[in-house]
Amino acid sequence: MAAPALLLCARCDAWRLLMPNFDDPDDVFFMHLALHQAAQAYSQAEVPVGAVLVSQGRVVGQGYNQTRSLPDPSAHAEIQALRQAALTLGNFRLPGSCLYVTVEPCAMCLGALMHARVERVVFGAFEPKAGRLCSHPWPDDPAFNHRIRITAGVCEPLARQLMQQFFQARRRAATPGLVGFRAND
Ligand SMILES: [Zn+2]
């Protein structure tokens, strides 16, 4: 599946023209990079989620969902970006960093973000079934001794459209009885 990578930015700019104060310009910039990562996943028939990890104003890690192609159930975009950032910085703790991810993180990824001491998470589309930051919040659980600042809904229309487009295409391509295709994985 070919992803409309260049179109993403043009659409996002159009969205910003409609709502000029909607997002912080830096958040939009880094979310663009995460959306391009998501487009990479899309082009490889992976659920299109992308992430970049920013530390002191520069990208130190990036990644996209690769659970099927690796195959690795933990290869969510957030985990890929965290792994690369930890290698880049030579530290498994990433204090002061910010993760940009196109879709609200799941339980596994939130756990990893907590362990890494990521300071802030900015996400695009809400994940009403499995999202653990806002949809089914965990961050206030007293078991966690770290707090993450959250910004939700940056470039949300693009991130959501990319997911919807992917699952619509996959449903069209799926043949009845085909094992291994689920709408929510
Ligand atoms: Zn996840």
C-alpha cells in the first residue's frame, strides 16, 4: 500500500490555517515527523503508527509499528523510538525527553515510557479501546512513581484518517475466513 506521505503535511497545514492557534508549532513539526514514520508503516502493510523521541530539541529516536514484519509483539512505534533513543544517548533513562506518537499509547508502551522517565507525551489520535493515557487513564495510578505530562490531539485528523484508511483497505483486501486479520490489532 502506498502511503500519501507528502500529502500529509499539506493537509496538516490546511488544518492549521483553519485553526491557527490549535497547536504549538514545535509540536506540529515533530508530529509531522511521527506521521511520516506512520506512513512508513502503512507502506509496509503494518498498522500505521509512528513515533519520534525528542531530547533537547533534537530527534534522538524514531520508529514505526513493525510487529508483523519483524515479527515482534513488542515492536510498537513507541518502543522502537525508545530503544533507538536509549542507544543514541547511551542511557536507558530519558529524563526531559518528549515522545511524539500518532496514536494514543497502549498499556505496554505506557509502562516503557514510565520506566524510561519520559517527561512528556504528545499524541495524535485517541485510541478508545486500548489507549492508556486519556481513554483509560493509568498515569494517576499510585503504583507509578513518575508522572508524564500529556498533550492530546495534535494533528489528530491526520493520524485518525491514516488509521481509518488503513483498516478500510485491509477489510476490503481480507477474504472471508482469513486467519490473522483483526480490526483492532
Ligand atoms: Zn503500544
